[in-house]
Amino acid sequence: MEYLAYIPSPSRGVIHLGPIPLRGYAFCIIIGVFVAVWLGNKRWIARGGRAGTVADIAVWAVPFGLVGGRLYHVITDYELYFSEGRDWVDAFKVWQGGLGIWGAIALGAVGAWIGCRRRGIPLPAYADAIAPGIALAQACGRWGNWFNQELYGRETHLPWALHITSSEGGRVPGYYHPTFLYESLWCIGVAFLVMWADRRFTLGHGRAFALYVAAYCVGRGWIEYMRVDDAHHILGLRLNDWTAMIVFLLAVLYMVLSAKKRPGRETVVEPAAADGETDADSAADGETEAAEAAEAEKAPEAEPSEDEPMAKADDVDEAKDEIKDEAGSGTKKS
């Protein structure tokens, strides 16, 4: 069958700059990290935090997230690396693909917790600020699967079908649902949903992050169901479908309980930033008082009123009269 329209796959996912390989999968992840930090920083400042804090904490969160994502993938697909005829060293070749978002978020949260603890920042507040950025990072990262020609869905004749040309790793060339594209678009929608809900309902104490998790799980459920790559099944459903359902329920439960226990949003997200504002206000007040005192010293003495010269003249006349009286009395006595 001839396809009039389809999404082509790249002929290769890596180009070499001399001896240095530049991999599309890695570039997509790097771009996603930058987008997440950029948006997270803007949201953090809007909530009263300091510029640069999100990036400082990301220094902890990103490496932990990469390790967690790889661990989840290797554990759930262990047969790809530890079964007969496989090389376990391949488990460390992250650039070949294979990062599980569940492990990335879980261990990335541990890294973020360490970074937040070092700065005295509540982790839920940081998570709320970074949540839409994480969704956009996932949207960028999914295009790495396109470069690797992996994680596609069932065969389809739709005009946006993905044309798989590689036959490596058991792939069968053909036209398939571009599930990487579906998930990328879904994640963009999740990011805008969280930002809208955050403004509309003033989400705080981790509820914006929980909304991101719940919304992502809904999309991951139906997209995962379309995929045809090998996966472990439980009661007829792929493992990631079960994971999505469980995580979805936990996220919704957290939103409900958190809203009852701690409604509203944090008034202070970064104590150091609040202390800095207080010091700045105190310094400004001190400068104002000093300026007022200086102006008071420079102010000219008050000009005498019109009545003051007349009062002084009266005093002079009285003094003259007293002298005359004293002189007269002295003459009489002599």
C-alpha cells in the first residue's frame, strides 16, 4: 500500500563531530532539562523565591533522576541485559535509550529533597513550581525515541503514521502509531493544565505537582496500551499500565487529603528570600530616617514674625524709662 503522508524516521540518531558522537536522544533530554529549569525558575520567583534556586536544586535532582530512570528500565526489562546471550555492560549505555519516567521522578525527588533540605526549602513548594516544566521536559525527551526509532504503537494507515525503517533489535519496518508524538503532545497539554489550575485555584503544598502526576498517568495509560514493544504483563495489562493506575490513585488521594489538611498556598517558599526582603525594607527605612534628619539640619532657621520687632521695641522703651526713673531718684537723694 502506498502512503501519501507519513512521519519519516531519521536515517540515523547520531552524527559524529570528529571523534565526538552527538546523539539526538541525549540532545532531547538536555533540551528538556533546560526548559524545565527555565520555566521552574520563573514560577519560583513569582512565588517569592530567589532566582537561581531552581537551578541549584536541579544540580541534585537531574543526576538522581537519570540514575532512577535507568534503574527502573533495567529492573523492569532485565532480560534485555542479563539473559543468555546478552551483555550486562549494555545496561550502562543510556544513550541507546531506556529511561523509565517512574524511576526518574521517584529518585529525582530524592535528589530534589536533598537540595531543598540544604537550603531550608519545603520540597512540596519546589515541586509545585517545577511541575509544568517537568511535563515540558518529558515532551522534549520523547522526541529522543523518534531518533532511536523506538516505542511506537500498532500498525496504522493514518496520514501521520510513523515510518519505521530500521530492522535492528527485532524491529519490523512499516507504518505505526507515533506514540512518542502522542505522549509529547499530551505532556504539553498537561503543562498548560497545571499552570491554568495553579492560577485558578491557587494550588500549594504539592497539589500542583500531584495534578501533573495524575494528568500524566491518564495519558500514559491509553498511550501505553497502544504500544507493541515487549513488556511484562499482569492480568493482561502491561506493567506500566498498572503503574499508571496506582500512581494516579495515590496522586488524587494526596490532593484530597492535602487540601483538607493545608488549604491554600505557602506564604513563604524560601525563608532566605523573605529575610532578605525584610533586611532590605529595614535598610530602606533607616536611609529614609537619615535623609529626613539631614534635611532637618539643613533647613534655615525660622524667620521672625512681624510682631517680634514691635515686642523688642517695647522692651527697649521700658528699659529707658527704668533708667530715667533711677536717675531721677538718685538726684533727689543727693
